[in-house]
Amino acid sequence: MTDRHNRDIERVAAPLPEPLEETTIDSHCHMELIAKASADDAAVGVILDVAKSVGIDRVVQIGYDLEQSKWSVACATAWPGKVLAAVALHPNEAPVVKNLEEQLTEIEKLAADPRVRGVGETGLDFYRTEPALRAKQEDSFRAHIEIAKRKNKALIIHDRDSHSDVLRVLREVGAPTKTIFHCFSGDREMAEECISAGYFLSFAGTVTFKNAPELREALKITPLSQMLVETDAPFLAPMPHRGSLNFPAQIPNTLRFMAEVVERNVNELAIATRENALSIFGSFD
């Protein structure tokens, strides 16, 4: 089975890691693709309970199209204290939807919900979007930035093969006070620019992959005060279970690897990423 972005989601779940001593927050997850059920279904509760058993006690549920963004809002409403939502049209979605302006209007309405704390994931993706559609994609990105600023929500950026253009748009439009690079994929030089601008860098299972040495160099210079951790579940399961079904309970594997890279105690990273997420998204209650 694949999702609408042609990503395989029929995978075997990875085994549970050892629990963390300090709790932290999965700052970017797509639980509807794991639960395959309504937002208030017990299957979502199972995902959350399993995550809590290893120290991941809260999850930010991320939108990527209009219907799924509605699911995200419903999920955050159904699971107070455990889930918050973000809403958006994914960069691959925006250039191909009918009535983009109407859908952006609906996204802005959803963004006004008190359980919604972010606008995302939005941004640019030059890996899957052909050149002829990139102008429309950028228009959507700019519109999402303005929604985030009008609604005083965090901006959650998807950036794939488009680093310089994402940074250019942020400079031209002006980034919201709270801006997150989801699943950060840049190198040390890009990280330096993002850190200087005050952006948050969120690291996913990709940082554990053998083919990501530049990403690890970026992690090494990221201040704890600007660091987040995420799954992007059900995708990007960290080593040693790359290719497995990812879910919020896999955060400890990523966080322990990150702690080794930056030569810090994993408890420090758990506390820092938790407090950063709370400073960005606010209380989950």
C-alpha cells in the first residue's frame, strides 16, 4: 500500500527500544497513516500508549492535505494532553489540487482552532515536483507563511532538494517567530544559516542513516536550544530498523544516536527537545 505521495506504508513494525529516563515529544508525526482509523479510534490510543511506555508522552500530528488536516484537528481534540495539530497543504499537494485558493482559505480556518499550533508541513520539494509546477508550489508556501503569521502559529517546513530557495523565500517574505525545519536535511553550512536566523532544526531517523554524514555535521553544531526530535512516522524509521514501520515509540533510538553524535547525555537531549517543543507549541492540555 502507498500513500498519495507514492510512499510505501505497508511495513513491519520495528521492535520497541529501551525506555528513556526523561520524557520527550515527537514533534512531527502522521498517525492517521499508522492507525488507518478515525481520529478518536482506540487504534490512535494504542499508538499513544505504546509511545508513552518508552518516554514519548506527547505527539504533534501534522497535516499534509485538507482532509488529513481536518483529521489532525479532530485527533488533537479527541486526545487532549497528548496530541496537538498542525494543518497545511504539502508542497507536493499544493501544485496539483483544484481550487488552491479555496483550499488555502479552508486551511486558514482550521489554523484558527485552539488545538492547532502549527502551519505545516509546507515548503518546497524539488525532488517530486516538476519544474513547471514549482512557481505554484512557491506561491502556496508564501501563502502558508502568511497564514502562520496572521494566526500566530509555528511554521513547519518541508524542504527537499530546495534548500537555497526555501531560505530565499523566508528572507523575502519574513519568517514567523517560530519556524521549524522538519526532518532537517541540510549540511553544516545550511545549519549555520538556520541557527543564525533563529530557526529550530528537527532531526528524524535520517540522521542515523549511514549515508548522512553531512547531516550529522549539521547536528553537531545545532544548539540544544534550537533542537527538536521527530519520527515523521510512519516513514524514516531510525537505524538499526531502517525500512520498518516507524511510529512515535521509535524516538528513543534516534535520540540516543543524536546524543552520541553531540557527545551529550541522552537525558539532556530529551529535556531540551521536550522544552523546545513546549516553547513552540504550548501546553498539550
